[in-house]
Amino acid sequence: MGIFGSDKPSKSEREYPVAKTEEEWKQLLTPAEYQVLRQAGTEPAWMGEYTETKTVGVYRCRACQTELFRSETKFDSHCGWPSFFSPLAEDRIEEIVDRTLGMSRTEVRCSACGSHLGHVFAGEGYGTPTDLRYCINSLSISLEPETA
């Protein structure tokens, strides 16, 4: 497990448009990316490359490159992980109730490949338009900067 926490991935009955074997995912991703994206791991707080990034652009799923979030919806939550108040479009993500670790929370996955991105939390009092915090692992996403 290394330095990454890990939850057992929640079960989904869905078949995803981007489908690969676990061996193919292991070849495509680094061990740390595989741990987070395919095994529902969590990178340590304040360690991710996008935690404090202000670059304008689009955040994509690191596994399949699906566009997930825009930088305009990223905000400073001071929680240790990149936070967004809204996905690019509702059909880009899948939300699954996660009851692991003795609590109930909502897991967020890429709807194209089923990769674990993080969790979404509601009602925390942030001054955002949605009062949602999509708490996303940096290892789950890649930033495509906007070009002038």
C-alpha cells in the first residue's frame, strides 16, 4: 500500500465505454496512479501536484483523458486535495455511495473508465455556487493548460 490510503473500490454494475484489463491498466499507469485510480487509494494530503495550482485549463481523467473539471470551478478548500464545486458536465462523473471505513460518503468516478477520482461532500459551508466539494486526488487527474 505504501504511503497511499486505500479503500476497497465500491461495486458498480456499470460497463464503462473505456474498458481495459487490470494488466492493461497496470501497464498504462504508474504504480501510484494505479493505486489511486484503480484501487480507490487516496494520496496523502498536501502532496498532490494540483492542490494549490491556479493554472487556467481543463482537468482530465489521468487514465482515459476524459474532460472532467474546468479550472474555473476549482477553489481553495484548504483540505489538502484539489477541490472543485462542479464537474464539467454531470455525465462526466459517476457518484457511488461508499460505506467503507465505517462511514457513508459519496465516491466520485470517471464515467468513461470507472476510475476512482475522490469523493464529493455537501453542506460544508463553502461559499461556492453549489455548496459541494469534489475532493479529487491529483494522481487521478491531469491538467491541460489553456493556450492563448
